[in-house]
Amino acid sequence: MTLYALKPRFQNLLRPIAARLAGAGVTANQVTLAAAVLSIAVGGLLSLPDRPPALFLLLPLWLFLRMALNAIDGMLAREFGHKSRLGGYLNELCDVVSDAALLLPFAYLPPFAAWAVVLVIFLAALSEYAGVMGPLVGASRRYDGPLGKSDRAFVIGALGAWIGCGLSLPSWISWLMPVLAILLIATSVNRVRRGLREP
């Protein structure tokens, strides 16, 4: 079970917004690129030295908005005729870049080890690649957990809210990144295994 399973309900709430954007001439690719550019901007801002802890409150807010934009670009593509081959590339590549940008600030934040954060960034990208490989072997695009994109966003957002509220991080939380790495390995394995099981 993963938070991705809640996506259809979330999309139903956002469908009127997608319709208005389509009517205004906004394309799915524009929404995808805007989400990636803003993710890089937020990640860059939070990676600056001497940034105030309150700035990390941007993370939960932006991650929620990013999730909404990701749902909207999908609806624009499928329901409003914006689907394109370029959009397929942008959808996957921009997600990986955005994830990396939003995880990077934790590499500069004690007690997290920079190598562990970089490992999580790499394994997050690998898990998405494992999901994308499904159609290449005749299976569907896999979104299996236990640590899919929505689940990672929840963890990162919760961390951002904790730090942004001025609460200190206990030393034991340094183990969080290695635990996330293990869950990401399990996610990649699940996506490959379940893709292979599809008829």
C-alpha cells in the first residue's frame, strides 16, 4: 500500500482547476516544467548556508502544491488532449530532478550524513527507473511501494515541518536516510518483480 493509491480522489478535487487551465491555453508540459523549476528553486534556497530554520516550512507547502501540479499535468495530458511524446519524457525526468533538488538540502543539515542523502537521491531515481521499465518489457508503468514518490514527499514534508517549527533533530534521526535507502531498494525490487509477474 502506498499514498499513490489516493491519487484518483485527489484528481477529482483538482479536475475543475485543470479545466480552467486548459481553457486558458496552459499546456501539460508547461505545468510539468513549472513544477520542476520551482522545485529546483525551493531546493536551492534551502541549501543556502545560514538559512533560517523557518524557511523549511516551504517544504510541506511546496510538496503539496507540487503533488497537485503533477496531478493536473496528468489530467491535462489525458483528458484535454495535451498528451505528447515529449510530455512522456518530461513527466519522468522532471520528477527525478525535482526529487533530487528537494532532498539535497538535507545533505547540509546535521545530523544527516551527506553520503546517506546522496545515496537516497540515487536510489529514488533508480526506483523511478525501475517503474518506467515496465512498459519496455510489456508490463504497466509500476508505482509499487513501500516508498513511492508520494510517500517520499510525505517524509520530506514532515521533516521540513519539524525543522521549520524550530524543533531540534535528535541524533538518532541520522538513521532515517539509511532506512529510506533500504525502503527504496525494496521499492525497486517490488517494481521489477511485479512487472515481471504481469501477463
